[in-house]
Amino acid sequence: MQDPTNRSDKETGHVEIKNTTCYMCACRCGIRVTLRDGEIRYIQGNPDHPLNKGVICAKGASGIMKQYSPARLTKPLRRKSGTERGDSKFEAISWEEAFSILEERLLKIRAEDPKKFALFTGRDQMQALTGLFAKQFGTPNYAAHGGFCSVNMAAGLIYTMGGSFWEFGGPDLERAKLFVMFGTAEDHHSNPLKIELAKFKRKGGRFISINPVRTGYSAIADKWIPIKTGTDGALLLALIHELIKQGLYDREFLVQYTNSPELINMAEDSTEQGMFVRFEVPEEEGCFEPQNKLWWDRKLNKAISTHTDGVDPYLLGEFELDDGTPVKTAFQLLKERVEENTPEWAEKITGISAETIKKLAYEMGITARDHKIELPIAWTDCWDNDHDTVTGNPIAFHAMRGLAAHSNGFHTIRALGILMSLLGTIDRPGGYRHRPPFPRPIPPCAKPPKGPEAVQPDTPLDGMPLGWPADPDDLFVDDAGEPVRIDKAFSWEYPLSVHGMMHNVITNAWRGDPYFIDTLMIFMSNMAWNSSMNVTEVRQMLTDKDDQGEYKIPFIVVCDAYQSEMVNFADLVLPDTTYLERHDVMSMLDRPISEFDGPADSVRIPILPPKGECKPFQEVLIELGSRLKLPIFIDENGSRKYKDYPDFVLNFEAGPGIGFLAGWRGKDGKKFMRGEPNQRQWEMYAKNNNMFHYELPKSYQYMRNWNKGYLHWARHHGLIRYAEPILIHIYSEVMQKFRLAAQGKWDGKQPPDHLRDRVETYFDPLPFYYEPLEWQLTDSKVYPLKAITQRPMAMYHSWDSQNAWLRQIHTYNHLFVNPQVGISNGFKDGDWVWLESPHNKVRCQCRFSEAVEPGTVWTWNAIGKSSGAWGLAPDANESQQGFLLNHVIAEELPPHEHGKHISNSDPVTGQAAWFDVQVRVYKASDDEPEQTSPQFEPMKPLPGMVKKRRKWQAYFAGIFEKK
Amino acid sequence: MKQLALIIDLNVCVGCHACVTSCKEWNTSGWAGPMSDVNPYDANPTGTFFNRVQTFEIGTFPNTETVHFPKSCLHCEDPPCVPVCPTGASYKREADGIVLVDYDKCIGCKYCSWACPYGVREFDQKEKVMKKCTLCVDRIYDQTLPESERKPACVLACPTSARLFGDVHDPDSEVSQLIRENGGYQLMPEWGTNPSNHYLPRRKTHFKIHEDELLRVDNPLKKEGLLPEPPKDQQTLDDIYSSW
Amino acid sequence: MHPAFSVIFLTTLIGVGQGLFLALYSGQIYSMMKLLPAQNSQSFYALGSLLAVGFLLAGLFASFFHLGRPMRAWRSSSKWRTSWLSREVIILPTTMLLIAFYGVIHYFDWNQPLFILVETQAINLSLIIGTLAMLSTFALFICTSMIYASLKFLQEWYSPLTVINYILLGTASGFTLAAVFSVIVEADVVGFYVLWAIILTVTAFITRVATILRNHSITPKSNLQTAIGIRHTIITQKSQGFMCGSFNTREFFHHKSLTQIKAIKNIFLVLVFPIPILLLLVAASGLAPLYLAIAAFIVQYSGLLAERWYFFTEGKHPQNIYYQSVA
Ligand SMILES: Nc1nc2c(c(=O)[nH]1)N[C@H]1C(S)=C(S)[C@@H](COP(=O)(O)OP(=O)(O)OC[C@H]3O[C@@H](n4cnc5c(=O)[nH]c(N)nc54)[C@H](O)[C@@H]3O)O[C@H]1N2
Ligand SMILES: Nc1nc2c(c(=O)[nH]1)N[C@H]1C(S)=C(S)[C@@H](COP(=O)(O)OP(=O)(O)OC[C@H]3O[C@@H](n4cnc5c(=O)[nH]c(N)nc54)[C@H](O)[C@@H]3O)O[C@H]1N2
Ligand code: SF4
Ligand code: SF4
Ligand code: SF4
Ligand code: SF4
Ligand code: SF4
Ligand SMILES: [Mo]
């Protein structure tokens, strides 16, 4: 062999190096792709990218195998006439045919009743365009993955502090000394979090993980606190209890930056009960909170306008206003709320000893109080107080779906927000930090349409399909209080479902509740498998017919890049490109890659030409938009306005000077955030590692909820409309308004009677702990265990079983159980067992683990596949040994007093309650096959997929095909 | 003489497998490739990898530690795999101590793998020769790469920088210091193979609460009048003793 | 370890060939010392050598199945300074050549004395070549067995007993075959071979059983604690890092059940030792000597296949500690 040390890779073939943005997951790392003779030689992290700083993950480094996956779709497909949906019998058609089918159908729908077209998209990164398309079409029936993903995380914290974890903000591990992580396995900022976590540990930071399971990040925690699934709310309330009891809270922070000292009307018979007392009530025009509330001045012993100079108000206490109205401070109500939530109380619920809970509280409080950081950064707050320094209490938190994916998640997450505020860690060094465009006003300005009249033939929707209700009048319901949207988002059942409720679309459309639709278009979501609950029946609904023999969901369009389970149920399949073949933007209008220190967005620029006839979905939407003559896609003469997606990105303005990309705006590219279109914008992104990053002046980088400089900067650059302070809602008046409506004390919209007590209960202005809804309605004695899933670091949802390398790491999945569970149920490590919920059961293989709390069983998410899907052999391990937990999770709660078909979701936000399912586990009998159950008819390969496959594969860039 | 090696820091490894696939990705199209896969899309896929990440559980619930454990060729200083090779295909480079296989000489007798106690050599089912971690020898000396990238693929990939690369014979190198200062150790020392790759153990940060930290004058509850003052009639030294 | 058929056949077949040659050679010595009647050069020694070479060739042939790249096998002679395998690769053809030459000498009866040793003993070419071949045969036994016996961490193999067993089992089976052979060619040395076959088989039985006993009491030097460097009494692997096997799970572990292994052990203990001895005794007593001797050899050889299978499965490679669980 040639001496490896005097050989360069570049001698082997023609080498090119290109930069783009990874999309093996939603983390959006910068990648550098080396091509050799036109084929991918190597994908590495881009060292100059601020997000991943050169590192990559297991998925990112396996991009080659995704690009060359045999599961790739390459041609538009139409279900063969005369065949049944679900039989995978397709014929290849031309794009022209595909477009004319869609054009004809959609024109008709739009002219008759636009809401009969529903567009739902999964874990995509182009909601800026898909949302726009839906609005322009005029349908309210649009949403992306948020509702079935983590809307509780978004809503719980954004309604509390105007920002959140997930993709909107995060822990400042660079400066933190203590890091407490709740229910996170991998999350979206996965590479950055790993980078920071390692640095944090190396510098001696203390890391505590609270999670029923110890894997991944939790593995390297200094302390693992195994909590019973679904009970974090109780733990958080007990921590709040203990911090208040010990006086371990940051009083100054609570007074200045939260609504804690504000006075609340306690008059029981008043329609203002539970509302803040206001000293004047001007017309509230903007979506900001006027500074018209009261503190109780301890010197004058009377109510006084908040933030009055020199006033040090009471944080706790009850008082009487001059007119006799009894009032209490918000903090007083919080204190009363958690009075009973003692560590001893929480111990019984969480399984964590009271001792541990107290220690945890002290550790948090002491770290926050005694390890303060003072940065020499001068800034001015919204009340014109100058500060010489920025202070930080170095305790950082992070949380994700372990809190979010429960039907009590909204309140749990609000409790977390309050805990973080008590410790004074919001947008401060060492604590939680916002990523612009956050913080937003509470709630953010966008509102859903207010009633059925927003939907009109041949007209764009009046409002955005998704938004942030501020009070009951913002609900999207008809006069009878019934939902307008197919998924029932923004209805009285789930009023704050700010991300929609994609997980209910198929069931509702099938049942015709609230109405039947015509065309369901699914983009980048595998709703026939891992993103639906109750998968077995949902698959039947997709093929179910009415009395006339027509499909209950008449027409299903799927845009996917691979042969997923969902494709099987399409009438029309649109083959998408891969991330290496298309232009994409991670826009400020969606979820940009912003850093703590300032806004950032990024793009993808194609590395390779599209395979076969693949076409980016963006191009499909622009073509369709032009054909349907949706206003923004056509010029004055009614002809197509944008050549293609890159052209659209350059020239489309959502508002004056605001486009999809924030960098290099203005004619000469000298402006950013806001500025006229720049025809060389793509080039400039390409030159700058495919991203734009603006670093805010230091004095604008912290305390942004109340930072006058920052807020004015943000207003000036079009990030927000009002430069008003965003006080933290320890007490949520928004919630109280819904509660008042439920109590009949609200002038506007009121819930239907059968939902009154549901709304009244769950719209509590202060967080409280309740058992997840499903537990309340199913028998915990029969089903004593809770079943959850976790993200494996080396797989992205269902995408990666087609990946020859990644599938060797996770070829199938086990059910992990504490050995105690096995012993008490009579099965051994490795046995085949039945996992049964009140709803359904699956047969799977178990693996004993000491790293799981005994009341919880878990498995890796979405490893199990349907036979024949994803370009795999019908007998591949994924479908024979791998299993999908979703079969045992019901999408609706058992019928109860609030309705027969209430979604298995958080009653506030409509967040899918994936992790609430109660189960029992028992040994499969010896004569049963050692095979996953349920099984489905194997999918057949589709026209356009690679036909012949070898028993082996030896990838060598440049000569892969020839070898 | 130089001995290049990897240091694996178990303190920060989260078991993400980035090192596993980036290794495969670099090497399959490089000097040491291809690294074939058998049944890539069928039942029981299997293939050649130079680096694997394993998971162990230590102790019993609730005192369980989960340890992620990456393992590739340890580039032993006294590699038992080298002398047994009948063809000389397996060799240890004098210049930097990297243990390599020359595929052109290898007859695929697998004997070297028998002689390695660590299970890190992999026989390529398609190519029919023995393969193993090369320490990315075709990267680390490639002058056409920027200096900062002349490191093994797995090292560059690792998000937690749990993988460090350097000369363990140079006492001043970062890796040698880490080994010295953080209790770096070798695997299966009992066989005298003297692996040059070292592992760094878990290190824990503890927090101790002193009661002084709970009873403080600056307790904010005082401001709300909530911390009880001692009763006015409680006796103090002032009341009972005054002879100083 | 995984018992690979190529290696099982290689080691047992060449063992028979080597043993057979040693039987021929010792027959010649005995007859030179006038302790045995002289045998026909052509029908006995030449044919016998041919048979021995045949077995060695068959072994060599089997060995090629073990190689990934058999066409390059020639390369494997280069590292004889360090590698027992390389030495084997040199010594095996050498032995074959010498034995073949020994046969050729006998075939052409180039047996005129070359010189006289100690006044009475005429030394001829076959004796010189035979002695060289005998040394080479022993060297081959040592090389073959040292391939296994030199691997420190395969504690079951790392013992002089491995070498002794290879020699004794090889010679025992070779002498048994010699007995068969002498019955066939009607040479009057059947008793001699039967006697030695029995002696060697009994000795081999003792050393083989000693090996089994030794191996039962081995405490493995490596364990999970040393393998991953963590001091704790309870360590379990959850995931080995991949799910559907790799070279490391295929090559170093037998994937057989304990009962199966035990059964194979009992089978070889019966087939290799008592049955052939009995058969040989009866054969020597004159009762259907041909059939019984053939039966003795076949039984013993099949037993040896089982023995070798067991030998490989018995070897516990420390690398297996790293490959215990799939998840
Ligand atoms: N590699 C990889 N990365 C991904 C994804 C992927 O599929 N693969 N998916 C992306 C997507 S869409 C999302 S939404 C994010 C999700 O990111 P995560 O929120 O990290 O995702 P999950 O795996 O659902 O993690 C849930 C964690 O919460 C724990 N948990 C479950 N119930 C409870 C509970 O009641 N209390 C507590 N304290 N913990 C609990 C589980 O054990 C698990 O560790 O990840 C993103 N990143
Ligand atoms: N039991 C359980 N179920 C869960 C979860 C859980 O934790 N437990 N997590 C939930 C969460 S948080 C989420 S976000 C969902 C995710 O669920 P989905 O949104 O369904 O996610 P994926 O499985 O990634 O499927 C997306 C589809 O996109 C396709 N795709 C991939 N790349 C491209 C592309 O470039 N273009 C196009 N057009 N298509 C592409 C894939 O082929 C696949 O069919 O799952 C949910 N389901
Ligand atoms: S974390 Fe996600 S975006 Fe980043 S490299 Fe991995 S797969 Fe790609
Ligand atoms: S890349 Fe780093 S953190 Fe990930 S498994 Fe490998 S060594 Fe561990
Ligand atoms: S780890 Fe194994 S293969 Fe690597 S040098 Fe040591 S003995 Fe040889
Ligand atoms: S398999 Fe190749 S490298 Fe290993 S001992 Fe045999 S010839 Fe040498
Ligand atoms: S050093 Fe190179 S060959 Fe070795 S494990 Fe790392 S990436 Fe693989
Ligand atoms: Mo998600």
C-alpha cells in the first residue's frame, strides 16, 4: 500500500469543498461537504460556524448514506386507478400532471370552501413559507409539528417570561455554576449543548439531571435524581415552597422584573376578581402590557404605581384599597398556593425523598445568592434606571419534553419558569438566556382569526393560521363556541393551542368532526407511523370509506423524500429533494439559529443536483401559489411573480424591508434585519459560511425583557413593535381571564357549559400539580407503569433506518425496565413481553436496566418500522424486532364528562400527551412468535426507487457506483 | 520517540456515536477504505467500523451510573498483534507508534485479531483483509489540510471533546498532562500490552451545604416581616450577667 | 473462540499425517535396530509416506479456507522470526517435502549405506532424510500448537499442555492410522503400531484430561473491571455499540449452549480414547483386524474433530468481555 503519510486524499480524484447547513436533524449545524469526482467524500462540521464550531454528530456524519439511500423517491407518483389506498400501487407521472391534478382540485376547493384544504407539516424548517401559503390560500387548517412536539414548552414559558427553551433560548453554561436539567434526552440544540456541557463539567460546574431514566446527557451528571414520570410539577412546587420558606429567592429581581409585588383584586363577587388592579384603564391598543398596575408602598402604606422611583414595595401581604377592595400581591398568592406543597407532600408523588428535595432547593438558592456574577456592563432599564453592572445568579436550567409531553406540562413548565424567576436567572449571565427574536411580549402579538368569517372563498385567511390568544375573545370559534379549525385548535377544549394540534387532524377529518375536508396535504411528517398516536387505527382511518364507497378523507397528498409509512397512504406523492440538493432558509420568521448574543439566521445552498425528478417542496408551493393565483405569488397582471424559491427569498417582503433573510439587506447589502431586497444576498450568505450573525453590543445582551437599549434596538430593527418592558408573569392574568369566562364573569366569549369546569380548573393563574388527564381516567391499579420514549442520539425520528450506518447502531429497540418490574411480573432480561395499555398492546423484547425508575418503562423513539418501509427488506429487524410505542398511546381520552372525543392533550395548550400512557407488562407466552406485534402488510417498493440492491455495499467516494 | 494516541475522557462522553460514524465516513473513502457493510438494507446489517461506543451500567438503582465507553485500537506500545502477523502486514510505525495494517500484504488469516485482547480489529467481510483504526494516519500528516484539521476524524467530530489526540511520550503534551493530572489509565493492564490510548475517569463535583448559609441576616423574608425576631421578654446576657 | 472448520480440519489432518510419518519412521528405526522385521520399501514406506503427505496436503488445503486472501498465502513466510504462524507456514511444506522425499527414496530404494556409524549401524539416505523429516515434524507440531499456546490472554491455551496435546493426539491418531495401514498392506508390524497407538492414546488421555481440569480452575485475569477500568462490583454492559453482530462477535465466541459444549466434550472423550483402544485391542487379537482397525481410526479421527472443536470453544478470549449485550 502507498505510504499513508505522504499521500493526500486530494490525489485520488477531483476534490471540491462546499459549505451548507446540515439537516440530519433540526439542530442546523454548519457543515463542510467534500466531494470527490462529484460524489460525497466527507461531511464534517464547519469550524467557522457559531452553532457547532466544527463538531458534528453521528447523524450528520452519516449524511452520505442518506443521500444514497435506496428509500429515496425520485418521481411524482399517483395511486393507480382501481387500486385501494394503502396497497402501495403507484404509477410514475410527470410533474406537469401532478401540478394539474393539484391545480384543478385546489382551485375548486378555494372557490368553494378553502378550509376543506388542510396543510400540515412536520419537523420542517420552512414554516415561514408553508404558513404563508396556507394563509394565502385562505385555509385556517395549517400547522406544523409544534402541537405534537413541545408546545407546552413554548407556551408554558412564553406565557410566563416571553421566551423559552426548545429553540428559543437556553442555559448559559459558560457562566453557570449549577446546571439542573429536567427531562431532556437530546433536544434541538444538541451539538451546542454537548459542547457547552463538556466545558461546563471540565471547569467544575455541578450538573444535576432530573429524569426517570439515566442515559445520554444524564449519564455524565454529577447527580441523577430519578423522578416518577409526570410528577415534575409537584417537585417544582415543593422547590418553590422551600425557597420561599427559607427566603432563598432573589427579592430584588422579583420586585423589579416580575409581577410578584403587583396587587390583585380579591373581591370575590367582582368581575375583576383575580385581575390586577389598574390605576387607570386607557384603551389598550398595542400588544404590550401597559405599566398601569399597583404596588403597595411600605413607607406610605398605600398603593402606588409600580416602579415608582425610590419605592420598595411589599412583596408579600394583603391590603385594602381606599375603595375597600381587598388586594393581595401576586407573590402572596403564590406563597399561599404552595403552602401545602411541602417536600413531604412531593415525596409521595415524585418518589424523591423530602430530604433530597430540600437539599436541592438549598443548593439552588445558595448558589444563586452566594455565587453572584457581576459583569462590568452598563445598561439602562425601561424605567430609566442606569445600572453599572449586569448581575447573574449562576444557576442554569434546561428542560424539554420530559416536562412538555404530559397533559399537566403547561403548569409544570410555568412552575419551572417561576422557579427560575425566584432564583433571578432570567436573561442574566449564568442563567437562562434568550435568543433573538426573543423575548416577545406576553403573549406575542400574532393572533389566530376570531371566527368562521375569517374563512372566505377565493380570499386569503383573515389573520395568521396560528397565534397567541391573550384572552377568550381571541379564540377561533363560532358563535356556538365550536371550533373552526379541523384540529380544534384555539377552541374551548384547548384554548392556547398556539402550535395547532396536528395529532388530531386525521381522526377529526375521518370522523367529520367538526367537519369533513377534501384534501389533506402532509409535508415531511410520518403521520401513518411515528407522529400519530393510536397508529393502528389511524392507518385504518386513512383508508376508511363512507357509505357511498368514497374515502372519508377524499384526497391525500404527501410530500416526502423517502419511502416512509405515510407515503403508502397517499393518492399523490411529491418527491422532495434532500438537504444537500436544495435551497433552504432558517428564517427569523420561523426558528432562526440565533445565539444568546444576537440574532442569526442561516441558509442551505445545494451541494448536489436533485436526484431523478426530485423537486424542492418550496418550488412546489411557489408553482402552486402562482397557478392558484394566490395574491403574493402573482404580479399585477396575474402572472407568476417569482422565478423560483431563491428568487422568492430574495424579493418577498413580509412587511416593509422584512424578508425571509435578515442579513445583507438593502441595495448594497449594508443593512440587516430590515432593508430593501438585495439581489446578491445569497452570494453573501454563501461567502459567510451560509449564515448571518449580528452580535449585539454587550449592553444589549442581557436583561432584554427590561433593557431599554435592547428593546429600542429590537423595535428599530423590526423584531418587535413596542419597546415596552416584558415583566415576568409569576401570576398569569391571561389564564385568569379564561377562568373568569368559565365562571361567567367575562363579557366576551364563554365556554360551552360542559367545558366550563374544565376551563375553570385548568386555567389557574398560578401553577398547580394535577395528575395527567389519562391517569385520572384510567385505572392505575391495573396499569401501574408509565411508558415513555427517548430520542436516541444517533437517530432522527423515523428518518434514519434507511441509513446503512446508523441502522447498525439502532437496528431495533428494546423495552427497558427496571429488574424489579421483571421480577415482580415473572419475566427475565431479554424475554418477549406484552406491553399493554387500556387502549392497545404491543409485543416487544425487554431489557433490564438499573438506570430507570421502577415505575417507568421506556424505549428509543421511532426505531420500529412497518415492514417493507424505508427501502428495507420486509424481514428487516426494524419491523420484526423493533416496535413502535405509539400503538398503545390513544389520541383521545376515554369518554368523560368533558366530551366523548377529547384529545389526549394538555387541556391548556393541546400539547400531545405522549408520555401519559399507563401500561402493564407481562411475559409473552412461549408459543408466541418472537416477533413484534402488531404487524402490517409489507409495503412494496415504489416506482423510481432503486430496484436491485446488493448483499453488500462498500462505499468509496468517487467510485461507489462503479465498484 | 513519538507515540501518538487518543485520550478518551469518560467524564464528558455522552455516548453520541459521532466518533463512530465520522470515523467510518472519513475512512471508508480514504487510505484505509472501503469499509464494507453486509446486508446494508436487509435483516441483520453488519459492517466494518474502527470505533464503537458501548454502554455500561454500574451499580444498582437508584445509585446507578451509566458509562458510555468508546473503544478503538489502543495503539499499544507493545502490541501483541504485530509480532504474530505472519506476513508483516501488521506493523507499528517507528516514527509515531501508530499500528497499521498493509492490506496489500494481509492474507486475512485473522491471527492478529486473536492476539489482541481488546477486540478492536475488524475483518472486512467483503475486502477479506484485516482492518482497524489508523489514527487517521492519512489525515494527520496531510499537508494540504489546514493545521487545525490534521487530527483524527473522530477527534474533530466529538461534540464534547471527549477525544483528545497527541503524543503520550512528550511529557509536556496536553494529553500527557491530562493523563497525569486526571488519573488517566490503560485498559486491561494485566497483559502488559501497554496501550498508548488512555481513559480519563469520571470526576464529580459535590456541593456541601453549611447551616450558616441558611441562617442569614440578609434573608429577604425579614423585609416582609416574616422572620420571627426573638421574643422581647427572652432573657439575654445583658439581663443576667454584668460583672465585666 | 469460534470453532472454524478450516482450522479444525487443518490441525487434525496434519496431526494424522505427522503421526503417520512418525510411525513409519519409528518402524524403520526399530527394524534397523532389528527390533522389528524389515518392511518393503515400496509398498510400506513409500506408500505410507504418500498417505502421510496426502493428509498433510489435505490439511493445507483446508487451511486455505481460513484465509481471506489465499492467493497471497506465500507472503506469510516472511515473519518467521516473530510469528509462530509464519513458522508453521514454512515448516509445513518443508515437512511435506521431506516426507515426500523420504517416500521417494524408499520408492526407488536408494538405500545403499552411505557410511557406517558405531561400527555396525549402516546409515543410508532414507535414515538421514527420515531423521530430518522427523525433526521437521516435531517442529511442525510445536509451531502449530504454539500458534495457540503463545497467546497469553487465551489462558486455556497458554500452557505447555497445548503443545503436548497436539503432539500426543497427532501421533496417537497417526499410529492408529499406521496400524490400519499395516493391516492393509499386510505388513507384520500391526502389533507394534497397535501397542504404540494405545500407549500414545492413553498418555494423550491423561494430558487432555489434565488440560480440561486445568482449564476448569482457571480464573480469568481480565474482567469487566479491568476491561473498562472502573472499580465496582456490579457492572453490566447494556449495549455493545451495534446490534446485529460484527467480526468481534462472530470470531471470538462460539454462540453454543453449555449443554452442547458439554456433550461435545463427552463425545470426544469417548471417541478419541476408550473406543479406539478397545477396537484396536480386539483388532490386534486377530478378530476382523481390517475393519476394526479402520473403525478405530475413523472413530478416533471423528473424535479428534470434536476434540478440536472443543479446544476452540474452550478458549475464552478476553475481548468477549466487551461484547456482551445488545440494546
Ligand atoms: N438525535 C435526535 N435528536 C433530536 C430528535 C431525534 O429524533 N433524534 N428529535 C428532535 C425533536 S423533534 C425534539 S421535540 C427534541 C426533543 O428533545 P427531548 O425533549 O430531549 O426529547 P425526548 O427524547 O422526548 O426526551 C424526553 C426526556 O424526558 C424524560 N422524561 C420523560 N418523562 C419525564 C418526566 O415526567 N419527567 C422528567 N423529568 N423527565 C421525563 C425521558 O426519559 C427523556 O430523557 O429532540 C430533537 N432532537
Ligand atoms: N411515541 C412517541 N411519538 C412521538 C414522539 C415521542 O417522543 N414519542 N415525539 C413526537 C415529536 S416531538 C415529533 S417532532 C414527531 C416527529 O414526527 P414526524 O414529523 O413524523 O418526523 P419524522 O419521523 O422525522 O418524519 C418526517 C417525514 O419527513 C420525511 N423527510 C425527511 N427529510 C425530508 C426532506 O428533506 N423533505 C421531505 N419532504 N421529507 C423529508 C421523512 O421521510 C418522514 O417521512 O414525532 C412525535 N412522535
Ligand atoms: S446535530 Fe443535527 S444538524 Fe447538527 S450535525 Fe447532527 S444531525 Fe446535523
Ligand atoms: S463523539 Fe465523543 S461524546 Fe460522542 S460517543 Fe464519541 S467520544 Fe463520546
Ligand atoms: S489494541 Fe489490539 S490491535 Fe491495537 S495495538 Fe493493541 S493489540 Fe494491537
Ligand atoms: S489477518 Fe492480515 S494483518 Fe492479521 S495476522 Fe493475518 S496477515 Fe497479518
Ligand atoms: S483515529 Fe481515525 S481511525 Fe481511529 S477511531 Fe478515530 S477516526 Fe477512526
Ligand atoms: Mo419534536
